[in-house]
Amino acid sequence: MLPVRDQLPTRKLPVVNYLLIALNVLGFFWMRSTIAAGLPPDRLLSAWGLVPEQLLEAPSDAWWTVFSSMFLHDPTGWAHLGGNMLFLWIFGDNVEDALGSARYAAFYVLSGIAAAGAQIIIDPGSTIPMVGASGAISGVLAAYASLYPRSPITVLNPIFLLWFIFGLFLELPAWLVILEYFVVNLLNGLGSIGVRGGGVAFFAHLGGFVAGLFLVRIFMTGRTRREHERWQHFRPSPRRPAARRSPPWDAPRRRDSW
């Protein structure tokens, strides 16, 4: 299921989330311009991506690639960057709103480190460079599911024939959308065990997700979770404006629970 937007407005400008998106986009165009200038893509990825074997053999020389790899994407196509930034745009601002900007920045980086660690543990001898923000963003998704499990998420209707009944978009609870993301990565990750060669680092996604589930509870210490609109039942997505509007928060609402 491809999410399109959520219905939860932010109370403050999500400065860190915007900065993370900007850094990823700038990193993508920097890589493309460097390749256009004549540097082979393989050399660029090997120099700036995380290579498990190199990191384990010489951690003092390659430790920084754990961080550089979080802000780089496959420079040969747009899908990797576009998908990651879509998820970060939809879910990241609300997680920052809940944690606060400084805590959110630390949460994001730690989720990315956990994602890199998970992939290294699974395949420590790999010489294939790993790049992408997917691991850190997986942690963000886990945090959103923990904080706002019943928040309505508008998704693209995944079944073409149902477009004629329910329309192009559906509204589903956040926990279902994010659970589907986790299950797909888990199944693909299990299927990739023992397979050599490049591809998607599914265990990085899983590692970031699991880390996010634990980290969000630590980073929410001393902070109160906000009230939010709750998904009530399955229905086609209503025609709502894409702009985020602040709802009447003084209206009586139920308190969330973990």
C-alpha cells in the first residue's frame, strides 16, 4: 500500500524533518553531478556507501560511512529517493512534533545506526556498498505506529478492480499501513538469506524498525502524547484538502494509550 498523506496536523514547523529531506535530495543531486563529471558510479558508491567488510576490517577509516550512507541514494534512478522522501514527508513531521526537534534528530540518527548494524550482522563479509535512508525512516514509521496507531492514512487503492467501487484512494489506520510495510520487508528479508549480490538491504529496514519501537519510548520520556483524529472504520478516503489545518484541540477527545 502506497501512502499518500495523513490527516494529522503538526503544531510546529518540522524544521529537522525538512532539513533531513533537503540533505537527502542534495546528496542525490551531488552524486548525479559527480557521475556526470566522469566518476564511475561504482567508485562513488564504494567511497561514500557503507561496505560491511571494509568497516569491520578498518573501523577507524570507515566509521563515517555509517552516517554518509544515510543521506545517499541510488544515483541511477529516482524511485529509491522518491519513495523514501514520500514516507519521510508523511510520517516524519508528526514524529518530530511528538519528540521535539532535538530528540527527533537523535532518534533518526540512532535508528539509522541500528539499521546499518543489523545489515552488518546479517552479512558481515559483504563488499557491496549500502546507501539509503530507508533504515532510519523505518524507525520513523515504527515511532508513528506507536504514537498514532489509529491515525487515518490515505493510501492508493492497491487493487485496480476496486477502483470502480471505492475509488482511487482508501483511508486506513496507520498501524495497518505500517504493519504491511514491516511484514513485506520481513518476508523479503527471510527470502534473501543466503542470496549473494546486490539488491535491497531488507534487514537494515527491519533493524531500523525494531530500534524505532524501543527508542520512541525512551525519547518520549517526560513528554505527553497529543490527541489525534482516529480511524473509525473502512471507507473510501473523503475529499479533504491536502493542506494541514489545525483542528479544534479544545474539543473533548479520548486519551491515547500505548
